Amino acid sequence: MAKSIFYHAGCPVCVSAEHDIVNLIGVENVELVHIGEDRDRIAEAEKAGVNSVPALLTPNGNVLHINFGASVADVKG
């Protein structure tokens, strides 16, 4: 099974959502991507349809925007 990808920026909203996602689906089923630190992954996230973080990209390509921590534009600076 392909993993989901959880994109976040490290803010308190993102960290809280990360803990919930890991508890719900298991760390082995999700790749955690901190786009504030791994800026090379921002374009990948945008191409997938992520426009705010935290967001979960499912293996089927659906983007689930969770709460609102920051827009991708804000993370890009």
C-alpha cells in the first residue's frame, strides 16, 4: 500500500494534527514532510493541490486540508 503524505510547517496547529494523523493511521502509513525545513518539497505539495498546511495527501491523490496553520504562499515567503 502506498503511503499518505502529511505536509506541515511545524506550527502548533500542524504539530497537533501530525500527532493525530500518526495515531489514526500509523507512522508506517504516512510520510511526514515539514515544508518549512524541506523547502524543495513545496513545489511537489503545490502540484498535488496543497494550498495550506497541515494537509494530508492520500495515496489516491486526494488532498485533505486539516484545520488551518498557514498557506503555502506564507511558507514560501
